[in-house]
Amino acid sequence: MRRADRLMQLIQILRDGTLHKAADLAQATDVSLRTIYRDMETLAASGVPIEGERGIGYRVIAAITLPPLNLTVTEVEALHLGLSAVGQGGDPELSAAAAALSAKLDAVMPEDRTRAPAGYGFAIYPFADAARSFQHLPTIRQAIRARQKLELTVHDNERIVRPLQLDYWGRLWTCVVWCETTKGFDELRVDEVTALRILPSLFVDEPGKSLPDFNALRAATSAPAEPVA
């Protein structure tokens, strides 16, 4: 398994908001405890809101805040799009200003970690191509609101999906979909989408294919965390 895929798997495990022991995470991902500790540090440094420490457990917290502001996911998306557009533009002065603003935003992010991640709004390790997702976010959001199907390409595979929800994980965007090609739910990393277009066909909620169905399935398949003394 690629490290980026393992990190995405860890996010999915931790997102239920409960504490998970490092030993359980290591067993679930088939790696050593030392690797899990490094992965937690990497996720925190990448902007994922990880809370916890060795010997206690880890979890992902949902809040995205900048004191004294409370930011919605849409507002964070706007920051990402703006900084990315300016930072990748041809004006050196504006690019430098975007990088400086990025560093200032990182410095006031409330996650408790010993070092601030570099480049808010820009792609950094471990999801090095995360900036590629920015171009697709408006289209996906439009399709979710209009309940329109999408044709997209991921890893050279074309798929027809029903987009259900966008999620943000510290510079990494994912989209929950019902895939009509594979006949099941999936949680796609938007940065791995290489081509995307909105189809004219609409969709309605059907039993077993809706966002509540996905949430119920995820809750049922999540491994329960052991009580932490």
C-alpha cells in the first residue's frame, strides 16, 4: 500500500471522533507502532486536525477555526482557491505575498503541534498533488447542489458517479460518491481526479445509494475504539 493511501485510510478510521489507540491503528493498517507515530506527525504537519498523543490515543476533530474566526468548509475552500491562484500566478511579488500570507495563516491555526506546516493553500507532502483538486471543487460543488451525475477519470479509469458530499482534511479534499460503475460507495481523493465533467442526467435518493446510507454503512463498519484508561 502506498503511504498516501495508508494516510487516507487512517483519516477515515479517525474521523469518527473517538480515540483510537496506536496499536489498533497499526493492526488495522498492518504497520509498526513506530510507523503509526510517524504517520500521526505527518498528518498533523499536513494540516489534518489530529488530536492526541502516544500512550493515550488519536482522533480527528472537525473544527476548522482561526482565532477569533470560525471558518466554514466553503470559506476554507475560498481561501484555498484564492491562495492557489495567486501563488501559482506569474507575478513574483504577488506569489511571494501569497506564500507569506500562507505562513501567517499556518502560524495561527489552533491545532496543538510543535511546528506549523508550511504553505497553507499549497500542496505539501504527503499529498503532494493536492493543489490539483482546486480546479475541480467548483464543478463538484455545483453537481452536488444540482444533483447531477459526474463522469470522471481516476487512475486512468472512467467512472460515472453521484456526488454526495465534499470533505476537507487539512489541504486534502475528498468526495463521497455512489459509483454507478462499481455499484457501491466510494470516497475519492479529488486530487486524484484527472478529468471531470457534469452529465445532463440528474439523480434522486434511492434506498442504499444516499448520503445517510453511506454514513450508516461507515458507522457500522468502523472498528470500535477500546476504552482508554
